[in-house]
Amino acid sequence: MKIKLVGVFTAIVLAFVFLTGRAAALNLTKGDEYQKQVMSQMRSGSQTIPFKRGDILDTNGTALATSERSYNVILDVAGLLETKTTYQNKRINATVEALVSAFGLDEPELREILQDQADSRYVILKSNVDYETGRDFQSQMDQNADIVCVTLEDSYVRTYPYGTLASDVIGFTSSGNVGTIGLEAYYNSELNGTDGKRTGYLSSGSSSESVIQSPTDGNSIVTTIDANLQAIVEKHILALNDRLRDNDHEGEGTKNTAVIVMDPNTGAILAEASYPNFDLNNPRDLSEYYTTEEQEAMTDEERLDTLNALWRNFCVSDTFEPGSTMKPFTMAAGFETGKLTGNETYVCTGSYSYEGVANPVSCIARNGHGTETLKQVLENSCNVGMMQIAEVLGTDDFCRYQHLFGFGEYTGIDLPGEGDTSNLLYSADNMQPIDLGTNSFGQNFNVTMTQLAAGFCSLINGGNYYEPYLVKEIRNANGDVVETKTPVLARKTVSQETCDILKDYMYGVVQEGSGTSAQVEGYAIGGKTGTAEKLPRSEGKNLNSFIGYAPQENPEVMIYVIVDEPNLAQQAASYLATGLAADIMEEAFPYLNITKTE
């Protein structure tokens, strides 16, 4: 008997050793395969953990765009309807009543969902519920066991605390965290992060396991925009449009009003605004500009075209003839090539004729300015004097300096949709004498506001052309700086000597010439006015402008103002641009601590 027992025991031990060895061998050779089979027999579920899109901040750290925590309300309809007991009906009623009360849902519609989507495990009842409302409902669920099968899924909603402020610069997002225009679009990949995931497993024995992959939040961008300065600019733009609304005809005060404020010594844009603008929190709302009847009459295509026009950034995307703001550039080219010395005089008789051209080109002073110095040509904004200067300069040098100042070129600004003017300029090969003459005072070629502003800064800062930019820092979710964007000095345009001469001339424009209404007490301001006749010339439509700077000696700020098609019977009204510039400068300069005159 002992021998038999020893034999049985030995057999059991050997069998156990064999089975253990076999299991170990299978685990080594086919472990992954068997694990997949086991997992496939388990009920599993996963939930996306959304990332937080990075903020857009002004230069002082004020949030211009942010993502606020919210919830999506998810109902497991199949789970709620799994059993048809009296107790189950009590749970259904309690859950429906709680959802209706907490989130303002329609009870008949909710009960219809229970019928029509009885097999669904994931029905979104409401999106972007605010954090406080969501937490209150969660507390209610914790206290009432009959409220079941409702999940508050983490989410974020993009918000813009200042509504319309810098709307076409900031831009907005569409579904899926996709930037649509502005900085939201240009820096979309920086602002976006990566979603996380929570995966749960439930075995046949009801044991559960959860694996969490944390999300990676997006980076934030710090802009050069000063929110306070931006608000000052937009306040005065709105005041001008309110004043001009329904003046000559029923409608808006201007077709476009736009302002750029820059640091001429770095290329940083401190404020950029255009009107009409829109509410970033509701960018598809047209009620500010169109009646309900007008909107209902629009086709889908017309509505889309209207929205795209409203969202378009005039400062970056639109091209136009610059008018007389081009004159300092023409003079600068003359000084740099040595074809102007500053001692020249010109005679303006009111018009200038070209061989083979039937009609002479007129000056603003139809009876002529008489004999003028070079400085007086700029102060009087004399077209005839400029055409004589252009003849001396010649087509080759004129065209070469146009490109050196950035006309016909992309500026490199960090915003989408920059206007292409490469085909809107003459070349030396196809430029006729009359083309050279009209180009010299800003007619018959196109620029963008950003182009002209960046080029002008080089005329007043010693000849340094800086690429204009809007973002100075990129920070990670912890607030650490991961990238600093320094000013980019692209090229040298003119000498310091030429800058000093032109500043003297432009100071005279504001003190004694066409820009006197741009004066602000206590500040030495220089600049140049512009009035451009839009095509077709016969319609009498004008774009008025002023570009200026302060202080005179070492400019600290540049301002460029456009008033396009004012609602006036006589649209040629550069005083609107100089007046708007003066209103902005009077309030903005003390805030910016611009150096005052002694």
C-alpha cells in the first residue's frame, strides 16, 4: 500500500510539473495570442479625455482666447432600458426628470429618444454644459441612486472674453479645435494638444480594470497686441463709423476702416483693427449689419460670401492703391541713388503732360502750387512735383526700390491670407513714362496695409526693415517659455541720413502741410496723408489714409489709418484719416508713455 501511495503521489507531482512546464512554454511562445483571445471575450469601453487648447494672450498676459472646462451630457439608453421592472420604470422617470430639470431638456423629446434609440449606448443629449451646472448634476446623481446611465464627458469650450476685440486678428475655431482665421488658424498646431484616453475592461467575473493615458494640453501664445491699446483704437474706429452712418445714404459709415499701430524699431504690431468687426463668441451672427428679412433672403452661397467678407482681415488681405503715402518712398529712392540732393525746386502749374497721352495728369491744386522746394512738394502733396522727381529717378531705380521697400513681396507676417501684390506692380520693362509718373504718387499699383506699414517703419528708424509680427512667445501648459520669437531684421533700405531728411519733411507735413489735423498737443508728430481715387475713377469712390509716427527725433510708435469709402457725398476726405489718427494718438500716447516735447 505504501508503495502504491508513493507511486500515485509521484505521478501527481510529475503531472503537475509537466502541466506547469507546458503552461510556461505556451506563455512564452503563444502568450500574446492567448491574451488577445481572452481580452476579446471581455466587455471593454473607452472614453476620450480631451486636451485643453492653449490660450492666446496679449503682451501683458491678458487672455484674449481661452478654453473653459465644460461637459457633454451622455446617456446610455440601452443600459437605462435593460430591464422592464417596476423599479426600472422608477429609475427611468427619475433620470428623465433630473435631466430635464438640470439641463433644460425637452421631456417629450427625451422620451422619444428612449424609444427611437433604445439600443444606443452613447447619445449626446447636450454639449458644452458649463462646469458649475455639470458639477451640480453630478452631486445630484451621487445623492440619488435612481439617477443612472448618465455620464458627464469632459470637454472644453473656446471662449473670447472680450467679444469683438481684435476679432479678425485672433480668429476663432470650428468644431474639432480647428482654427478658422487669424492667429487661431496660423498657430493651430501649436495651440492644439493631444487627446488622452481612459480604457476600462470588465471580465465575465465582473472584475474591472482601467488604463488611463493622460492628454497633452496645447501651448499658449503670447502676442505683441496690447489689449488696452487695441480697445482704444477700436473705440475711436466705432465712433467714426457711428458719426458717418446714414450720412449721404442709408448704411454703414464706411466700407472699411482700419488701423495698424507698430513698434517701428522691432516690427511688433501693438494693435491692429478693422471695421466692420464681429463677435468671436458668435462669429456667424449677422444681425449687427443685416435685418432678419435681409438674412432670410440670402441664399446659402450669399450668406457664406457675406461671412467670408466680414471675417476678412483688411489690414493683411486687401490690396489697394496707396495714394500719396507713397511719396516719401519715391523721395527716399531719389536720395539713396544720389539723384536728389534736397536743393531742387519744381514748378507746379496744376497738371503735367506726357507725350502721346491725350489728357494731362492733374494735381490736387488745379491752379498749381507754383515754385516749390523738395520739402514743399511733400508738404503740399504735389503730384506734379512728384512726376518730375520720377523722371529724374527713372524706371529701373524706381522699380528696384519698390521691391526693396517690400511692395510686391510677402511681408512674412504670422497671419494667414496675406494679399498677393506680386502681379499688381509694373516692371521696368513694361513701365511707360506715364506709369512711372502716376506710380510715383501712389496710383496704378497696389499694396497691403501691412506692406506699407513695414516699409514706412524703415523710413523712420534708420533704414532697418523688420518683418512685422504678432507673436513674441510660445509657452507650454505649465507656463514655461518654449520659444521666444525675436525681431527679424530682413534688410537695409535707406541710410540714416535719408531717414533724417524725410522725417524733417514729414514733420513739416503735420506742422504746416496737408496733415495739420493730425497734430496732438504735447507731441512732435510727423507723417503723410493720402487720398486715392478707386477704380473706376468716374464713380468718385476714395480711400483716405494717414501714416505717421512720434516722437520726431527717435520714433517710438507708428500709426497707419485707412478710411475707405466714407459715407459722404464727397469721399475725398483725408481729414477723416488724420482726425481719426489724432483721436487715437491723443488717448494712446499717454498710455504708451510716448516721449513728449519739451
